[in-house]
Amino acid sequence: MPWFNTQPRRPRNESETWFMQIYLLEQTESVVPTGDNWLGQREIIALHRMRFAKRRADWRLGRWTAKRALAACLKLPDSIPALAEVEIIAGSSGAPEAFRANAPLPVTISLSHRAGTAICSVVRGNARMGCDMELIEAHSQAFVTDYFTAEEQTLIAHTSAAEKPRIITLLWSAKESASKALRQGLRLDTRWLSVTKMVGTWEMHGWNPLHVRYRDGRIFQGWWQGNDWLLRTVVADPAPKPPILLEPLIPIQVGSGIVTTEVPQLGITATDLRQAGRCDATALTLRHTA
Ligand SMILES: CC(C)(COP(=O)(O)OP(=O)(O)OC[C@H]1O[C@@H](n2cnc3c(N)ncnc32)[C@H](O)[C@@H]1OP(=O)(O)O)[C@@H](O)C(=O)NCCC(=O)NCCS
């Protein structure tokens, strides 16, 4: 089966590590078709079981993002009928699994949706991989005490008040990504997952390294990028190379921060994003007064 870009390079000898390649696509609600003819039959049944409009909207956005990511990675047709043949079905754990014409596709995918935006990460084969996206928000001390390890709590205690929301959100997102890679989600005690490395700069260009250790000693390596508003993390075992974006993210400048997604609280809409993309495909910045 054809695969987007290159295949993961196998190690030439035992001392060489095999790095996996993650592909990532981000989409916003505004690009999701209003009809449901791009969904498969099993997906339609799952959708009709959902009672709340927000849940249905998030779920549809996740499915759309995943199908488009798979079409790009596997070089599948991406017409509406072709997308309906690809189904993203929740496994018994809740983790998304990809099928085409009812046969499993040879990939592992992970999904996250937040504030009208979704990301889908894809790797070849059956892997432990998870992704997460969060808006940077303040969290209470009770949240920190309940969900973080003693070492993480010490790190947070030594972080300035201004930096705390970013550091706490980053730690949290890294744990969520790892909990998805383990296909457990928040059934796991988040203190069993300990963030042991997170270095880098707060800007939406490039990826910064991240390590999360599970209580059995397994290390999930991964990557993060974030700014004042938004954060993405992705982790995997075996170690992944920095994610390759399937479509460029469009940076939008808001005050001193850069966002690449809709932020309804700031009045940044998908229309703004599209206009920014039309004006300059490389790095147009659009200034908003929040
Ligand atoms: C996985 C989980 C941590 C994500 O929570 P979140 O931050 O609210 O949401 P995100 O947008 O980042 O991720 C949601 C996606 O994670 C994926 N996911 C759900 N359970 C997962 C699991 N066990 N492993 C890996 N991925 C999972 C799904 O694709 C889900 O989106 P979808 O349901 O629309 O397909 C959370 O859903 C969870 O803990 N689930 C397991 C426990 C559970 O099922 N509880 C039932 C609800 S009470």
C-alpha cells in the first residue's frame, strides 16, 4: 500500500534506533461538511447515539480530520464517497481505529478536539502513540495536587505565576497523550505517568522534545509545540521523529502571541484563518485586538 513520504527507516544494526514517523493534520469545524454522506454506516449509527450537540460536533470534526489525514497518508481518494468508505470506529477502550471497506487499515491513529479544532496523528503499523491539544488555561492548586507527581508538583511550585498556566497545561497534555498511547485515557491514575523531560521554547515553529515515563519504566518520547494560547503534544513508543504536518498550519498573530487555530474567546474564526491563508501561504500574521 502506498505511504505518504518515506517509510520509517529500519535500523542497520542492533545499536541503531528505529525512529517512527508521525504525520499530523489539523482541521477546524468550519471545513466539515454539514451533511453526513462522508460518514460510513457504522459511524452514522454511532453519531445517532450521541445525545448532545457539542459531542456530535466534536466527534464529526475528529472523524473528518482523521479521514482526511488517512487519505493524505495512504494516498487514498478523498472525494466524499471515498471518505465514507473509511470509518473511524472506537475500540473497546475508546481509542479510535481505522477501517476501509470494513477491513482494518495498517495504521495507528490518535485524535484530540478542542475549541472547534481537531488534530489527528497517524503512524504506520500497530504502535503506542497518542496526541493531545489543549488551550492554555489556569488550573487550581487542588488540580495540581490531585493529578501530578511529587516531582511535577515541585517543578510547578518553582515556576513563576505567569508561567504556571503554560507549564501545568504542558504537563497535563503530555500525560493525556501518553494515556492515549497506552489506550487507557483517564482511566489511568495520571500520577502513574511522570513527565521526565520537556525543554524548548514557546513558539509555534518546530517541535520541542518531551519524555513521559510510565510506572512500569516504559518511556514515551514525543514532541510539543505551544504559545500563550495553544498547545499540542504527541508521544509514542518507539521514539518518534518530529511530526510532519500534512497541511501547513497558518500562524495568526494575536497581540504578542501566535495562534494557528480558531480561538472563539478572542473572536478568531476560521474565516480569519482562511483569509490569512489566501493572502500569504507562508507566514502571514493577522493582528486582532482581543
Ligand atoms: C481519552 C481521554 C483522556 C480524552 O479526553 P479529552 O481530553 O476530553 O478529549 P480529547 O479531545 O483530547 O480526546 C478525545 C479522543 O480521544 C480518543 N480516545 C478516547 N478514549 C481513548 C483511549 N482509551 N485511548 C486512546 N484514545 C482514546 C477518542 O478518539 C476521543 O475522541 P472521539 O471520542 O471523538 O473519537 C478521555 O476521553 C478518556 O479518559 N477516555 C477513557 C475513559 C472513558 O471512556 N470514559 C468514559 C466517559 S465517562
